[in-house]
Amino acid sequence: MSTDIPDVGGISIGILGGTGDQGKGLARRFALAGHSVLIGSRSAERAQEAAASIGGSVRGADNPTVAAEADVVIVAIPWDGHRSTLESLRAELAGKIVIDCVNPLGFDKQGAYALAVEEGSAAQQAAAVLTESRVVAAFHHVSAVLLLNPEVDKIDLDVLVLGDDREATDTVQALAGRIPGMRGVYGGRLRNAHQVEAMTANFISINRRYKAHAGLRVTDI
Amino acid sequence: MSTDIPDVGGISIGILGGTGDQGKGLARRFALAGHSVLIGSRSAERAQEAAASIGGSVRGADNPTVAAEADVVIVAIPWDGHRSTLESLRAELAGKIVIDCVNPLGFDKQGAYALAVEEGSAAQQAAAVLTESRVVAAFHHVSAVLLLNPEVDKIDLDVLVLGDDREATDTVQALAGRIPGMRGVYGGRLRNAHQVEAMTANFISINRRYKAHAGLRVTDI
């Protein structure tokens, strides 16, 4: 792999939907890695409570404040409300790298399955809404359980990073590499994001079958 | 992982589309693992030529003969013609485990992308056509280049095996494990096959970016 990795140590990270498990888990890991982390919610109060529960230097605020203040913003909100939340933050997110990690999934008694998305994927929907932002898709298959477990100090997996802006994907790959055990791997253009999001359904099946918190590694790179 | 692995050493393997690179590569590896392998093509003569080029004990025949004679049949035909070929082999494939490894992909100057499939995926199309067969999806991300390279004696990756018939997926997982370095991992129900097929487009992007023959490993199992 290339060793020409951008220096991302000083980047501040905002997490929309930071009160959910995935958001809290990523907030915790990026704070441990030394980043300034700001988590967002519709309610500033709930965001501050969640930030306090994570501890360290993590702070909470309402979503527009987080979107405006952070250098790079992770979208970890529920799929339901994805489009409308992003539409409301278009101005604050303009010019920024926005990392979408949302998995549009349905659940029934047979487990999880991928939902059809008009734009192709959550990431493509984000790109369609946030025309002034640099949308990257990443962190889909990272187990919130592992992220939040204080006894887990290393999370061994590759984060597939997709996008059409090379500088943005390089930055997000480097950010993934800030979490011990993780490696950011370029995974293709945004038009190929659907299958990466949808694969989360397969990982849920794998986790159920093997009683695991499965992730993926890319071989031969 | 479970150690209750079915004994599949005596299973004979037929490969429809065995004259393509993926089919020839799998034929070569299964023959090296000691299986009786029969590769198929529309023309028996072309199948026999391809079999001779692989060497060892691999034999060639027309598709209906292969479908009728082999215990387990791998579908490695081009996506174009997938449905009609399977329709013509419905009777021969009845009662058998049929492993679909077809990736419905399109290509343009930006690389590969997933095609929309009416039934959801190639594997679901196979299941819709072959109502009397036990359709399993597997071997999507295995590099034909590595399979065919005589200097590669071990292919380190996991083969995601998807299907709704537990005995069939167990058998195919065990078959994957016959190729040195490979491990068969249950990857979910057939309704979640689309993203596994489509991920091949991402691996093509990864291969291009990293000049690799990438595959995947599932962590924590």
C-alpha cells in the first residue's frame, strides 16, 4: 500500500447521530486517538448527555453546530430521516468532507436485508443532497459493540472507503488508520457504495451464525 | 467455527462455463484437491480442449452431460445467457446442489459496476429457474488469475457461501475448504446474494488501485 498518508492528527471530527451506538463508538475511538470530537443530535441536551457518557474530551451540541464546527463530519444517523437531516444541514456541511456510514437495512424474522434506495445508496443520496460537500462512504462494517467495549483496545479490520474525490478518500483512509487495528482501504467509487452498505446484512447473518462481531480484511494488499 | 464439516472428498464437480477463466481456474484447483472434475461448454469439443489445457484428470463434455453426470454443479457462465442456459438444464440439475458464482457486472471507462437483476441477483435468478435444485451462491471473489497461476499453491481468502438450505451451504463451505488457503464461510440467505455478487466491482477497483488480486477475509470467526 501507499505510504503517502496525509497527516490527519489535527482534524476535528463531528458525528451526526452521535447518540446512537455506532456514533458513540466512533466518537470514543477517535477521542482515544487524540482527535477533538463533537457529537450531534437534534437535541443539544441529549448530545451533551451522550458525550458525558463517553467521557474524555468528547463534547455534544445540536446537529447544526456540529456540522458547522467540525473539520470532518461523520453521518451516523438512522436511515429513516437520512435525507431530511442532511437537507437541513446543507449550508453547514458545504466544502467539508462528509463521511456517510449509514446502512439502509430492513429486518424481519429471517434477519436483515438491504433496502432499495432511489439514489442507489445512502452515500449517493448524501452526495445528491450535499452538492457542495465531498461525500465519502466508510465505516459501514465496524461493530458498535467492539467500538464501545472498553476491554477491546484493537479492532482488527479494514474500513472500505469509497468516493470520487481522491484527496477526500485518502484523508478518510488515514482517519480510519488512527484507530488501532484498523486500516483504511480504497473500495471504489460512490456508485459502488450500495453493495458495501448492503453487506452489513450479511455481516449480521455471519454474526448470528458464528456468534461473532465479524468485520472484513482485504487480502493481497 | 464449527468443526462438524461434511466429508466432501468423493464429490464429483461439474463446471458449466468451464472454458472461461473462472471456470478453468476452479476446475484446476478442484482437480488438484483430488476431485473428479468435468467441465462443460455449449460445444463438447471446446470443453475437451479446455480440459486438456488444464491437464490432470479434468474432462470436458457438453453442458447437459456435465449437468447430468456431476454430483455438484458450479455455474460459471457469462451473465449474458445465464437464464437461458439454466432453463435448458433444468431437468439435469434437478435434485442437485448448484453453486452460482456469476457476477452481473457492467463495465465502462470508470471501471466495473453492478447491474440490476430482476430477481435481485444471479443466484436468485438461478433459484427461480431451477426450482428443483438446491441453489447456493459462492466463489464470487476468487481471482481467476490466482486460480490459474501454477506458481500459486495457496489462495488465502474466505469464500462467502449463501443459501437457504443449511445442508447445501455446509457442503459448499466444505468444498471451498478443499482448496488450500480457502475457507468457506456462511454469508447469509440467498436474498442477500446481490451485494456479494456486486462487491466484485469493488474488488476490481481495489485491484486496480493497489495492483493486487484482492479477496476478503472475515474477521473474528
